[in-house]
Amino acid sequence: MPSRQEVAYFGAGPAPLPTPIIEAGAKAFVNFNDSGLGLAEISHRSPTANKILEETKASLSTLLDIPDNYEILFLQAGGSGEFSAVVQNMVSVWIERRRRKAEEDILKANPGEDKARVEELVFERVKKEVDEELKLDYLVTGSWSLKASQEAARLVGPEYVNVALDARKANDGKFGKIPAEETWSLTPTKREGGKGPAFVYYCDNETVDGVEFPSFPKVLEPQGDEEEERLIVADMSSNFLSRKVDVSKYAVIFGGAQKNIGITGITIVIVRKSLLPPHTATPPASLLHRLNIGGMPGPIVFDWATAAKNNSLYNTLPIFNLWIAGQVMASLVNTYGAKKVSGQEEIATRKAELIYAALDKYPQVYRVVPDKSVRSRMNICFRVHGGDADKEKEFIAGAEKRLLQGLKGHRSVGGIRASNYNAVPLENVERLVKYLEDFATGQ
């Protein structure tokens, strides 16, 4: 039986965790801080749980320099759950802002009007605006943003979903490139002579396809009043805490924990407070029912306002899972100090460069799947001998013999995938690079 130290694991998720945290977690699961109870057994409303919650928030805020006007939520259902939650919450914000403006205009034009009549006039105006103006913009650059756009269409109807970018159209029907921003068909904002979308959604790193946005898209840069500009929602599940991010440019950032942050069962949402009560109220359920938009209102456990009001404890939060994530974050804070997440970014970039250099050195053997301009630092996808099935099986088998595990590509695309998450140590990357060299040279 191999030891933990002997195995180099490159799985895409659930992914490796730092060994000291796994070892501490084993003790905490049985008897946390000599309390006689394991962390999976304590009440999520206990002082211990609340301390873990606040410490995890503090570590995350430190690492990403999260501004005070953002709320940090810890939820469940993973990134896929947020595909639905984003639609539920962001469309609600769009409707409530339209409802509020309609009520203001109607009361101003009809002072003293009967309340029931005002409500009817408001409904008629908002219904017309929903039918004519509601758009959800999606940048589809890989399998996960595609799934997110499909979930939006399933919930509210395809007529409301604007796929502003389908990267396959520029790459022979396959993901692997991000076309130039001037080719994107984003819904025009008020500044651009339109009404603007409810939000613009993109996946910062596509785990399946090995595509990562090299930086924040220039066309999405904020330019003024939030209610007149695009609200940007980013799925960062697979590159969370791997590089510096300007949180202030986003309305919402979310990520499942099981790649760079912790274990399955925790989802992190960073949301601008202006999208939550009291700044923006949740529209009345009766209005949403009458508007008859699919999926509205949605499940209360996906409601960010409810989660924020209850400090992420509306329902039972898995405290052990949260503690693991908090330990990972605290370790990054302690390791990199004033560099914060930029320190981890340096390591992640160095590891990725080593792997890509080995692959590029032997073009007759290896072919990196995505275009060089959008190569992911986290999920390095490549083919062996042009995708020859026997050669790729031989590659995987040889890797397994050296205890290099988790290298098989996603079932939907095949090939090889080396996931270079934060907890993959440099020495394991160096072992993989040595194998890439040896396989290519027949050793």
C-alpha cells in the first residue's frame, strides 16, 4: 500500500488537500479541541460553529482584500446549485428595481391613486418590461458555462437567455479559444443605447476544457452607476484563491469548495451588499407568481438575502466542511503574509509553466488542447500522439506505475488532464514533468 507522501494526485475534483490539514481534520472529526465531540457532531448554532464561521470569513477577506460592501455567504449544492441560484437572485434584483421605479413613476403621475390600482399598473408595466427587455447574458467558453446557460434557459425560458459568446463557433465546434471581445454580442447598456442585461455570467476557469480567462475582460470593466452598468457574475470554482482578483469589479463571485478550498459540501458566494436588503428588497412572491417566469420564486435555501440575514445559518451548515475550508484559507494567510493570494499565484503560475514547457518541448508526442492565449493554470488538458487511444492508455498506465494519479481527462472530452490546484506541491509537479520527459523519449 502506498503512503500518502508517495502518491502524486492530479484529479480535477474532489482534489488534493494539504496533508497537515487532512491530518488535523482526522483528529477534529473524532474529538475537536478535546471537547469530546467531533466537528461533524456539534450544533451549527453553537459558539464554536459561529467562531469557525467568523474566522473563515476573516481569512477569506484578508486573502482577497474583499471590500466592506460585500457579503460572504457559505451555502451548499456546489457550483451547479449556483447556476440556479444566480438566475433566481439576479432576476429578482432586476425585477425589484423595475418594480420600485414603476411604483415611483406611477405614484408621481397619479398622486392619491387607489393602492390596488397602483399595484395593477405597476404589474402591467413590469410585465411588459419583462417580456420586452429581460435578458441574461452568458459567455459560453466551456462545458460549465454551457451548463449554466442551459440551466438559465430551463428555468426562465430560452427567450430570456442571450448567449453573447459561444466559443465553439470560432474553433470548429469545440471549446479551446476565447474570441476577441469585439465579437461578443452583449446586451447594450443604457450608456450604449439599450436597457442592459440582468447580469453577465462567465466561468473564469473551465475545468473540463482547460480554458481560463487570462484577466478580467476589458469590455466588462465598470464605468458608472451600478443600475446602469453590467452586473458581472463569475464562477471561480476551479481557480478560486489561485490568483489576485479585484472583487470590486464583480457583482457576485461564487465557487464550490472541492478544488482549491476544501471538501465537497461548501459553496462560497461573495455578493455585493447593494443586491441584498435593505438596499434591494426581494420582490413580493405574489408579483413573481403573476409574472409567471419559470423558477421564480425559487427555493428559499438558494435565496442570498435569506442566507445573509441568517449569517449563512438559515439551515444546517456542515461545520466540519467549513472548518476544513477555513483551515486552508488560514494556512494561505500564514504562508504568504503581506503577499496574500498573490503569493499563491506565483506558485501556481510556476507549476503550470513547468508542465506546459515539458509538453511544448515534444510537439510530436503532446498537443495542448486549448489555444496558448487561454491556457488554464489549473487544468492542463492535452492529447498524446494526436489522441491515439492506445497511446493514451499506455500513458495513463505508465503514470499509475509511478503513482501519478488522476490524470485521465473528463469523460466528455477524453485525453489527459493534469489539475494543478493549490495543494499540489511543486515536487509532485516535478515528478509529472520527469514522466512527461521520459514518456516522450521512450525511457
